[in-house]
Amino acid sequence: MPYHRCLALVTETPIEAPTQEAPEAAVRKFRIAVLPGDGIGPEVIAETVRVLEALQPKLNGVEFQFSEHPCGAGEFLRSGDPLPGATLRACGDSDAVLLGAMGMPEVRWPSGTEMAPQLDLREQLDLYAGVRPIRLYNPAHTPLKKSGIDVDLVIYRENTEGLFFSRKNGYGKDVLEVRDTLRISRRASERLFRAAFRHARRRRGLLTLVDKANVLPSMAYFRSIFDRIALEFPDVSTERIYVDAAALYLVQKPEAFDVIVTENMFGDILSDLAAGIVGGMGMAPSGDIGEHHAVFQPSHGSAPDIAGQGIANPLAAILSAAMMLDWLGHEETKRGAELIQRAIERLTADASFATRDLGGSLTTAEMGRAVADAL
Ligand code: ATP
């Protein structure tokens, strides 16, 4: 996590200058690059920016400077590039990036895969850890029958390699087989594990490695790296489970997990499954975090099935913005993250505070306004 130095105002007290005005407190400006993207992306991001703008006057000595940039499948149709160089540069120059959602099912590369500039951004900015908190805000949100479950876990997904490694390879006409590569490197695994251990240490102190070490050599290697890094964190308890069992336990006993760390593709799948047990994709925020940059976005995609109807749940995007404020690391932005978190806790305590995905009838804008007002 970068250390943003607050501008300490160093003033020397003049011996004889009684009429001099008191210096104004320094304002720390945070440049936030906003990439609304495709489908419901612009809808949920509009509400997120509304919440951040409502929050701003409540924070002392910080200012958000938003700049919007084009990105996504729609941008590909306009300019031929889903991630224009100017957008990438703006992301690199900003303090943090807030992203909506990318992709349109009908806009694809010749290989048949969808445009996914958010994946390019992760790779270009080296955002190695995909951090996905999963929390049940109201028991009415879960499809699980068990009563009294308290789901509060975080998934750390490796973001730069794994089974996504060869995703850009196409395949020739009339080929008889196509292979994908699952890459596990020591460097990417070590830094991911260390980040997950540090996070587990700040929570309940349990880290679960999810792999497939019983079948795949790459996963046995992944586990051996985990075992070695675990020695650096003797205060954190560890578990190792196979990905198939992880899917089972996430449904049967999700309350047993604290922090999960796993490979890119496993993390992709398990985080959707985990979102499913707390109300769906509209309740699942995420942050893609590297050494110097971070992108915050809801875990969901562009949801073309509901785009343009004003019914998308903006909470995943708003909670992602809260993660961003926490990551920015300033005392006041961290307080802002808490304020958003607590406002959402208060509002969701009432099960009727719900968009359609949660069984309610609020629109995206009504929910966004309610969070902004609750601040
Ligand atoms: P991607 O692969 O790009 O992550 P996806 O194909 O997994 O996307 P999503 O776009 O995340 O799919 O949508 C999955 C389902 O969840 C859809 O039925 C969609 O309507 C629903 N959904 C996603 N986000 C939201 C949201 N914010 N509010 C309500 N429903 C949502």
C-alpha cells in the first residue's frame, strides 16, 4: 500500500508578526480516474460518484478530483481500441481508479473471446491481488436456508497469471486442439500470499489456500510456495483445501472462512459463487491492488440483461469506492470508508432497502440517493 504523505504544514512562529493571518490547512487532493465502461457500468458509477460527492464535505482536508475516461467494448466500437493509451496513462497518473464494468457479449475478438480491458489494466498496472470481500448484510439476501449464518470473508485472487495467462492466444482455423497455459510463478505467488497473510492478520487470523495440488503440478508448486511463506506469519492459522471442496464448503459452511487465497481462475469462479450466497453480484465489491496502483470495481460484469433499465444494484460499486478510500490510506479517507460502510449497514438492516436482485423494487438511483443521504 502506498504511503501518501500528508502535506505537513511547517510554520515557524514569527517573533513579531501578530497581524499575520493563520495559515490555511493544507488540502490533500486525490485524483480519481473514473472508467464507467459498458452496460450497467455507467449506471452504478453515477451513483458511486454521487455518494463520494456527498461524502466530500464531511471529510476534513481532502478533496476528490474526478476525471472520466473512455474504456470498454463500446469504446472499441467508437475508436477501435477498448483501452486507449490516454486512458491507461490517466490511470497510471491517478491516485486510484474507479471502474464500472466492461464488455458486451456481441463485441468479440476474432478468437471469440470478449473484450476485457479491465484484465489488460490489471496486467499493465501490475495489480497482482484481486481482493473480494464477501459479506452478508441482511439474512434476507442469502438463498441459503440455514438461519443465523454470518458470512464475512475475503477472497484474494491472483490477478496476473494462472489459467488466464494465455488468454490472448488465438487459435488457427481448422485446428484439432487448443491448449491454455496455467502459469504459476514464484514472484507472483509470493507477493500474493504475503498480501493475503497480512490481511488475515488484521482480521480473524485464518488463511485458507485453495488449490488443486492433488492433480496439477503447477498447483503443487503453488502450495509449496504457500507453505514457505506461511513460516513468515506464525501468528496466522492456515488451511489448505482443494477447489472442489472449497465450492462445497462455501455453500455448506461459509461462516468458517476468513481469508481465502487462490489462483486466478479459481478465484474468478469462487468469488461469483460466494457473491451468490450473500445476495448476488450487486453485493460484491472488489479492489485490484498492486504496489503502486489500484483499481476498484464491483465484481460484476456489465450485466447486459438488465442494462439501461435503471434497476442495477449500485451497492457493489459503492462498497468498492469505500475500499478505495480505505486503500488511499489518509486518515480522513479511511474515515470516509467507515462512514459509507456504516451507512450501508444501517440501510440494509431493513430488508425492503433492496433493488430487484435483492427482492425489492428500488431503482439504482433511489438506492444511490439513499446512501448519499444516509451519510
Ligand atoms: P463478467 O464475466 O464480465 O464478470 P458475467 O458474465 O459473470 O460478467 P455479470 O455481468 O456479472 O455476468 O452478470 C451475472 C448476473 O448477475 C446477471 O444476471 C446480471 O443481471 C446480474 N447482475 C450483475 N451485476 C448486477 C447488479 N449490479 N445488480 C443486479 N444484478 C446484477
